[in-house]
Amino acid sequence: MTAIHPPADPIGVLRAPDAVHFGRGSLASLAPAVARLGRRALVVVDPFLAGTPAFAGALAALDAAGVETHVHSEVIPELPVESVVAAAEAARGIAPDVVVAYGGGSALDLGKLVALLLSQPGPLSDYYGENKVRGPVLPIVAVPTTAGTGSEATPVAVVSDPDRELKVGVSDAALIPRVAIVDPDLTTGAPAAVTAYSGIDAIVHCAESFTAVDRAPDWAQTLPIFVGRNRMSSLLALDGLRAMGDALPRAVADGSDAEARDRMAWGSLLGGMAFGSGGTHLSHALQYPIGALTHTPHGLGTGLMLPYVLQACFAQTSDRLALMAEALGVATGRSERDDAQAAIDRLAAITVEIGLPASLADIGLDRAELPRIAGLAAGVTRLVALAARDATPDLLERILDAAYDGDRSRLV
């Protein structure tokens, strides 16, 4: 097996929960984990999960462990900032010791942000950006029920603010959950579309963190949340791709495929830890305005854009792409260039297999909107700066133009 080539000036940065519990049946560890952190828990849960037997069992176990629970199930997709503030205000009278976040990415991010607002003065906008949190937040125990965002292991939470044209993030190591409980059993009931969009986003997390720029940090200063590709993120990203490459199409085609669900839950967790230090780049930067204009799911946008972004960065990342081909099981053995192209082609094939739209035209964009999208994406500097090549508005527009017509050959 080809070894991972470390950066010329190798560094390693890892940000992760204090404890990760992975495996079928691991939900049973929730009650003892929470009881170690507090006796009064705010439980944030997606509304469609609040009545499920698994959630009822989790609440009963918490009660038996002596934990008083207060359930908040008003989780709105895309997290409008006013809903975050309302949830925090409602919880303030409860005075919880610990926050349990149970559900998809929006529920997990809401739990993180409520834990922040219960510990620090507002407004939430004070914390937009990186390293703005002024101290510890309430301990968080995260229980994902989809395999996608990896939020159970990341320092990031994203909200929609009407005062901002794009989604905004709060990125700080204080937001990393203390405990992540990843039970693949909880993902079994996810619909095919949710599995597809969340799963391809997990693959994007691995691919973008592995192809991010190498850069030497200033160790004497507070590190940025995303330091770029590094030895820790590379190990995690490649193993995540190895787990998910053929598992995602299987999980979408057959939601009861237990092995595929296990591998997706594992890969999503690894992807979260990988981009929690390595970061993501152009697929995510471009998705922010694309998603805002089309009101399409986050993973649909990042997954659609990934093959075009990787094609545009081919010359700068061919060695890494060749290693990705090996992880995805499509290495040709002929040359680095052939293997690198095989990796991109395989990722593009996965998007077709899981039913993603073939082009930006297919999701309702007008070609006249592309320059504006490129300009907005270029303004997401914390992400575009992580690309392995200079991401000028002109390059971003070329990527968008190719994606509009579904033609990667324009970027070769």
C-alpha cells in the first residue's frame, strides 16, 4: 500500500471530543456519560425523533440515572438565528448543567449554540467567525442520527442570519462536544434523500480536508480553527474515504444495509474530525451562495460541486488525489496522473449513483447569476484560503460555468 506523503514541513493538529463511543448499541452509554457531567440536562432533539422508541428509551435511562431532563424539540432546519436565541432564552430558566444534542446536523448545531449562549453573554453575532468564544461553554453530549455533518466531533456550528447574505458559522474549540455517541442503529430509518445528501457531504469533508493547502502555523499564536491539510487530518480523511466510497451508494439503495450504515457512520465521524482541523475549501465556499439562492440542501450543493473543484485543483493536488484513488479502490497503477483522474471520476460517479442533480442548471440557477455567486464565494475567505491554488473570482466563475453545463472537461 502506498504510504501517505506528509507535508514538507510536517505538522499535526487534532481536535476531538474527550470521548467517542462508536458502535451499535452505544446509545446505552448516554445516561452514564451525561450523569458524569451534570444532574439537569437540556435535551435538544429533532421534532420527528422526539416520539421514537429509541429516544423514549434514552430519556427513561437518563431518568433512571438520576438526571432531570427538559426536552426542546423546536429545531428548524438551517437554524435561523432567532430560533437559536429563543431556545437559549427558554432554557435559561431551566439552568441545565449539560446539553444533550440528539438528531441531525441542525439539532447538534443548535445544542452547541445554546450551550454557548447559556454560558456567555450575547448577542450570538459576537461569536461569528473563529476563536471568538471567551471561555468554556456548558458540556455537550452529541448523538448524531444521520451520517453526514460530523458535527458530533467538530468545533463548528452554522446558522442563518437574516442580516447576512450567506450562512455564518461560529468556529471555536469550545464548541467541540465533550462526548460523541455514534450509534449506527440510529441512522437506519433515515430516508434515501437524507442519506444521500448527508452522506456525500461527509465524503466532501474527507476529500476537501485531504486536498487543502499545506501551511506552517505560527505556534506562538492562537491557531486558526482550520490549519490546512496536516498529518492528523490526512489519516482520518483517507480512512473515511476508504469506509464510505462504496458504502454510500449501498446505503442509499438499501437503507437496511447494516454494514453500509456502519461504514457511513464511521466515515462521517472521521470526516468531522478531519475537517475540524484541516478545514474544507471551495465546494463549501461555493455552496453557501448556491444554497442561499436555490434553497437546496447543503450536501446536495457540496456534493455536486466537488468533482469540479477537484478537477480545477488537479495540478496542485495530483499526488493526494492518487492516494484518494487507492482509498476509493480505483487506483489504476499506471501513473499518478491516471490515478488522480480516476479518483475524481469515481467521486463524480458516486454523485450520479445516489441521484444528485447533474448540473447547476438542473437546480434552477440562471447562468447570469454565476458571476455574483463567484464573488460571494470569494468573500468566504477562511475557506477559499484553504484551496491548494489561488481561488480568484475568475477561477471560481470558471468552475461554476463548467458545473452549470455539467462539463468537467473545461477544467482539465
